[in-house]
Amino acid sequence: MDRLALVVPCYNEEAVLEISAKELKRVLSDLISKNKIAKDSFVLFVNDGSKDRTWELIEKECGESPMICGLKLAGNVGHQFALTAGLLAAKDMSDVTISIDADLQDDTAVIEEMIDKFHEGKDIVYGVRNDRKHDSLFKRTTAQGFYKVMAAMGVKTVYNHADFRLMSKRAVEQFSKYEETNLFLRGMMPLIGYETDNVYYERKERVAGESKYPLKKMLALAWNGITSFSVKPISLITALGFVIMILSICAAIYAFASYFLGTVEPGWTSLILSIWFLGGLQLIAIGLIGQYIGKIYIEVKHRPRYNVEKLLTHDEKQPDHDGEQSENQ
């Protein structure tokens, strides 16, 4: 039997953690009873610098159940880094991983279907929402717009898929070779290239607690995805610059013609507006280029993406965050 690791990034999830642990243990027990996964399969909760009792509850669950493991990061690094830390920590302790959020909005009932597809030879299985009827009109519209913009920018993603996915051991090993700091996992997974499939589910309401992805973070994630995987924004600014240059030439020809025909109509407002427009365009262009240069600056420093403070497992030996073996905590 293949050993399954459920990787669960957590940030201030004390309100839901015990409920999540209970449900995920039930899922593992059910799969074990059906001989679909190994008996030593486990849940790995990743504490992303929570300010509440999240880590305390993880330690408590780990002490009470051999199915629960914990990874504590030194400070808050964000969802994408926390999930990456969990995947890489679980890589050497499991044969297959499934990432899922602690709020249990992703339907745990399709985990068995994911495992079945893994046994059929799929290396990556995406959990895809089949509808957005529980979302507000604003969120539904912006989410759909996000995927369309990403597609227009040439970024390959799976429509209506977040970070609920299964990955085989070799898929995670291949993912570990992608060492960039500007992470956008939804865009990185299709780059791996192994055989994939989808399972469809209806996303639920949060069991408890509050969403950790407000509009500001969603916009930041979208912008990071676009600028990390596409240079089309720069191409669009360049194209706009050529269009304005052509319009300027046309305006100059018109001005000269008007002068010789004696029909010049001086216009202070139109002059100022054109100057402001061109000035604003230049600032946008400089700022956009600066965004890409800033990403290069961050990448070339090669700083660690995260630091592991503590890893709790029930193995006699466990891998640390550098891939070496260390004693059990």
C-alpha cells in the first residue's frame, strides 16, 4: 500500500483545527479499511506563524494520534510557501500527497476518487470546483475574470482549481527542482508535465473561523501569478507606446496642415491632458518594469523561502527541511 500524506497549511486556524483533524483522520481510516492506502498514512499540519493557539493544538493532536504530524515554520511566510514547505517535508515520508486547506471547504469525499486515479497511473489530480453558487456575485465575477486574464497572458492554469490536489512522489520530487522565490503553485503544477486528471466537487462553506484570503491577498496572488509566468504586460505597454507614437505623428501632421491652412485652434486643455496622459503612461511603464526588476532582485539573492522551526512525526527517523535525516522530535 502507498503511504498518503495530507498536507494542511494553517494560519490562525484554532477555531477549525480540531474539527479538521477529526475529519481528516476519519478519511484516512476509511481509506485504510478499504486497503487503498498504507496504515501509517498521516496528516501533516503546517503552522504558518499563527498568532493564536494553532501550534498548541497541533502538538496536542500529534501527541494523541499517530495519524497527526506537525511542521512549525519560523514566522509567517504566506500560504504558497507554507504549502511548499509541507509538500517538501512530506516528500521523503510518503508515496503520495494531497494538499487541502484547513477550513474543509474542499470536499473530503473526493479524496478517495483522487486515490483511485493515482492508482490508475495519474501523477497529479486536480480538485476542480463544479460551480460557484455559494460565492457572492463580486467574488464569482472576479474569480472568473482572474482565470480569463491568466489565460490571455499565456499562463497555463486549471480553471476553477485552487490548491486542492494530489501529487505522486515523483511529481513532488520534480516540483522540488523549481526553486524560484516568487511562487504561484497553480501555474507551476502544469509545468511538471506528468499525466494529470481532474475530480469535480462542490465547494462548501467554512466550518468555522474566517477566510485568510481577503480581496487584497487575492489581487496580490493574481498579480504575482501574471508577473511570474508572463512578460505580456511589458509587451502590451510597448504596443501601447507604438500606438501613441503613431497617434502623435498623426496629430503633428494635422497641426502642420491646420497651420498652413490658417485654421489653427489653440487649446490649452488638450495640450495639458495629452502631457498628463503621456506622463502617466511613462510612470506605468517604469513601474511595470520595476516590478519585474524587483522579482529578479528577490530571486538572485537566493534567500531561504522559509525556515523550519520544528517537525513532529512518529517515524524513528525524519527528514529535515534540507532533506537530511534527523531524530524524531
